Amino acid sequence: MNTNWFYDRSAPEIVILLVSAMFVIAELAYRAGLRRHERTHDAGRDVFVAVKVALLGLLALLLAFAFGMAADRYAERQRLVTDEANRLYEVYLRSSLLTEPARAKFQQTFREFVKARIAFFDAGRDLPAVQASIDQTEQIYNQLWEQTRAEAERLPQAYAINQLLDGLIKEWEVHRRRVHAFESRVPDAVVYWLLGATLLSMAAVGFAGGISQHRGTTGRMLLVVILGGTILVVLDLDRPRRGIFRISQEPILHVAEMVGHSAPARTP
């Protein structure tokens, strides 16, 4: 499980600090521009305005790039929840074709397996709890595999057992993909560059206002709100276990109810 100081901070906390820094930097740059006003001719002002516009355009492209990365990862995590719910129920249905007492033993173990899959998300950012749920998942999975393998040795030609083995393999694949999706996020370098580019663009806006002797308070505030809000969405999408955009576990909770596991109600 990988973590760092930046990712452990909530998205609103980061954006509040960023917005504060944007206002401070824009104001400092504005005052620096005022001192250069007398020494800057009209052509120089036009050139710097063009530079400011170019920086804002590049910032827009960077925002779109980062937003796309975060949105793709969010959609993949949500899709994997649905995929795993389908795989879990598929395994449960196929297990009903086992003969007793193997069927009762398998389904009892399987309920514990579903419980461990729910615990994987419920652990949130508690990394020891996340790792414990992964270890428990893989331990119970091994029990399910051994139970099925024993039945396969006893009845090697049974079609239902072969299908159950195939279902378990598919479930393992989805499990590992969800673990990878948990650790996959927008690279820190991209986020740091986005934040740096935002502050640099606000400095350009403030300096351009200074050399033109026009503070542009309303426009500056609107720009800060739009940039801050967009970056908040990008960061929050990349933190699906907390914040505004949380991944719904409803498909797996529904499977837990169907297989007989009593799971408390949760809001998506």
C-alpha cells in the first residue's frame, strides 16, 4: 500500500490552501507590476498580455488532461465494483450445483469471502485495515479453491465443478484489479505541476493588471473560484474513499444480501 503526505490530505484542505496562495500571489504580482508601470510602454504591455493569455490557455489544457486522468480512474473503480458483484454472484450460483455436504461448506465460506470484499472498501484510508482485508480475502479464497479442487478430484468429469473453478479464477482477476485500482491515481508530478502552473498563471494575471494599473478584482475572484473548483473536482475524483465523489458499493452489498450475509445499510 503506497501513500504520501500529499495524498493523505483531503481535497478541500488542499484547495483552501491553494486559493489562499492564489490571492496572495496575484496581489504581490500586481504590486510588482505597478512598480514597473512607468517603465513599460504600450508594446511591452501588449506582449505581456499575450503571455498571460498563453499561460491561461496552457493551464486549461493541463486541467483538462488531469481531469481526464482522474475521471478515467474513477470510472474504472466504479466499473470494477459492478464487475466483481457479477463475478461473486456467478460463483455463488455455480456453487449451488455442488452436492452436499460440499455445497453447504463452500457457501458458508463464500459468505465470509463476500464480507471480506465489503471490508476492503469500508477500511477507507486506514492502510493496515485495507491490507488486513486483502490478506483475509486471499486466505478465504485459498480455502474456496481447495474445497473446489477437492471436489474436482472426487468428480473429475463434473461440468459444474469445472465451471466453478473458472468462476473463481475470474473473481481472483477482478480482486487483483481492484487492489491495483486502489493504488492507481493521478501521478503526483502531474498534480504538483498543475498546482504550480495555477499559481504561475495567477501571478501573470496580477502582474498584467499591475502594469496596466487595473486591479481587476472581480475577474480575478471569478478566475480563482473557477480554477479552485475545477482542481477540487480533480483531487476529489482521485480520492474515491472519502470526499464528495465516493464509489458506491451497492452492487456488492446487494450480492451480500442475496447470499445471506447481513450487511448494514450504507449511503453511496
